[in-house]
Amino acid sequence: MGKFYARSEDAIEDFWAVVQWASSNNSYGLSNRDLIDRTLAFFHSLQRGADPLTYARRHKRDVEGYERRRKRLLAKGLCVVCGKRKVVPGYTRCRACREDAERRRREYDKLAGAVAYRQKKEQEVMACTL
């Protein structure tokens, strides 16, 4: 039986924990959007009462597929993300994919900073109204 979240805060906390784990263990060229989509799919399957073992088996099969693809592309000297351009020596991605990832990381950091600032302001407002 799947896990049911009585409080949405618990679900969000678990969701971000898995997203952070997935992005730190992202060795097969998934974009952050793919990681978030997969994590959301996992939690939706749990909410529907799906068997987590079935999901885990499917995820393992997908990971093995990504690993095979990654090894095949690296053997040819191609980028593991786009699969088209030559990799930068010492890396697994081409220059364009590395620059794109860096740009997205900067945008995400800027967004995370804005969210933290907004939450801080909301807390200040709540503290003033109490």
C-alpha cells in the first residue's frame, strides 16, 4: 500500500529530499526537469496506492538503460546529454550543454533566493500581525 500524506508539508518535504538526492546522484545526464518529473511520478504513484517495488524495478531498468547509453556515447566521445557534439576533455558533456546547465543553475539559484526572500518577508508580516 502506498504512503498517504495527511499534511501537504510532509509530502513537499519528502519531494524535495528526493529531488536533492536525485540531482546529487545525477551521473547519467538527466536534466533537472526530468528528475523532478520522475520524482513527481513516484509520489503520485504512492498517492494512488501503487506498489513502490514495481516503481523501483522500473526505475532500476531505466537507470541501467541510461548507463548503457552513457557508456556507448562516451566510447564514441559524444556528449551524454545531447549525444551530438564532442565532449570537453575531462568531462562528460559538450561545451554547449555545460554552458546551458550552468545558465539553468544560475537561474535556479536566483529563483531560490527570490523564494527565500519572499518567505522571509511573509514571516515578518505574520510576526507583525500576531
